[in-house]
Amino acid sequence: MNVNVKLKKVITMKAKSIKRKLVKRSMLLAGLSMLIIALILSFVSIQRVNERYVSEEKILDGGGDFKTLETRYTSINSTLEMEFNPNNNEVNEGNITVSLKDRDYNLEDNITVPLNETKTIQINGDEHWIVSNFNSSIGSLSYRQIIVFERQPYGILSLPAFVLTIIGIVVVYNGKHEMNVEKILKEQEKKRKEMDESEQDDIKPDFMGVDWGKKD
């Protein structure tokens, strides 16, 4: 009966010990998993893709009319396509002139647009004005701006990546700390047992009031 009780106690203690080890190591593994997921999310969040924006077609009348070009995007490449449409179908030769000015309205370039042809020019991403220098009675100018720009479509993932990083570091630290505490307690318990065994070895036999370990 005593053997069965002792066996049950040993099994119970072993089971508890295994359970504690699994809990501590699972905490450490959970923290490491969080850090790996955070790293993946961070990598995805910084990925950039090229997108293309095309402005709606706008009509620019003559006589000093002006329009502001699109500046919402940090462009990799920005193209301006212009086409003059005469009012009289009999007019099929010649050209008109428009001015491209910077944000301070200083002249940057005079652009000649042939009749019934598309004029394409490259511009930078700064603010620009396009100003008409022709007589509106002969026709109108249509233009569109094509912008190629970069953006981070998954940038929002950087927020959960940051949160998971903080939580993962805390969980890993706690898991490692508990494992170190358990290791220290085991070492102390081992030393205590060794000291107890040493004290037992130092005890000399005493029988009938006589110390048989003592020599005369």
C-alpha cells in the first residue's frame, strides 16, 4: 500500500514538473512566434508598388486662362499630353503656344502645340501652372496629366507589427526569466540534498550510550 502511495506521489510530482516545463517553454515559443510574425508584417508593410494616375481631361480656353497641374503624388514620372482642337474644321495647319510656369508663376518654358497633333512633355513633381497664349476663337486645348508614383498599400501592417514586437519581447523575457528561476531553484535543491547527505555521513553510530566511533 505504501509503495502505491509513494508511486502515485512520484508520478504526480513528475507530471507537475513536466507541465511546468511545457508552460515555460510554450511561453518562450509563443514570444518567438510573435516576433517572427512581426518581422514578416514589417517586411510586407514596407513593400512599394508603382501605380498610375491619369487626371480627367480638362479644357483650357485661350486668352490667358490657366490651370494648376496635379501635385498630390510624389511622382516617379509625370507626363503632360496636350492637344489643340480648332473650332473650324477648315483649319488644318499651324500651331498654338502655351506657357509652363512654376509655383511662383515664373516662366519655365513656352510650349508649341501643333494643330490636330498630341504634344507630350515630361515635367517634375513640383507645382506648375499651364497658361494659354492663344486666341480662344480658333479653338481650345485639351490636356491630361499622367503620373506614375510609388505607394505602400500595406503600410497599415506596420502598426500590428509594432504591437506584436513589444508583446513578443515581453513574453520572451518572462519565459526566459522563469526558466532561469527554475534552473536556480533546482541547483539550490541539489546543493541542499548534497549537504544533507554529507551531514548524514558525519553522524557516528551511538549504541547503548557508547560512541563506537570514538577511539580510546
